[in-house]
Amino acid sequence: MKTSDIKMKSKILGQIKTRICNRLNGCARKWLMKKVKLTLIVFIIISSGISLFVASKAIFGKPDLVLFKRSQNQVPFLPRSYPDYHLERTILLHKKIEHMKGYLDSLSLRDTSRYQAILKANPNLLKDIQSIELLFHPLNQK
């Protein structure tokens, strides 16, 4: 990143911070000092309670408190370590295209309005499927 980019981004962030602070000050300007203090005390009590709860669960409890659930990814492998990787990916792609073609064929017979809507949204869909089939033609002969 260039220094000029960093300066420009920090300037924009500073302007955003200023706008937010001005808006909050405008809202809080109408409050009485008693209300500001009460709001601050309530905020401190609630945030402290949440912090103590999370800390106590982390220390004493089971690790069942999940704030962000992540999906477990499969272990990636390098395509070069598997010799037929590209061939199998191509076969899977060909099967998906055949499935799509079958779906469109059955849709053209059963629900013509939906079929026409799909073709209207994707005007070159049938041409693309035919051109891809021509690419897979040598694969079909094997």
C-alpha cells in the first residue's frame, strides 16, 4: 500500500468518526446530566456482567459457549498429488451439464412459462450448453 493511500483512508475514516461523534453529541445534548450518568452506569453494569459471564464460562465451564460457529473444512490437497484430478473434475462438470440439460428439457415439456423465463434471463444458455458439449465430445467417445 502506498503512503498516499493510507493517508487518504485515514482522512476518510477521520471524517466518518467526526460525523458519528457529531450525531451522537447532537442526540445527547438534549439529555439531562442525570440521564447521561444513569445511561453510563447501566452500560457499565451490563458490559461488566457479560464480560464476567464469558470469562467464567471460559475458565470454569465446558467449552460449549460458541460465539462464532465455523464450518469444518476438509483438508485441501494439491491437484498435482492426485494424477486423475483434472479428468475427474471434467467428468463431474460434464455430469452437471448433462443434468442441467435434462432439467431444461423436462421443464420445456412441463412448465413452458418457467422455461421461457429462464431462457429470457439467460439468452445464450442453449448455445453455451451446445458449445460445451462439443468440447466434451471426445470425452463421450472414451
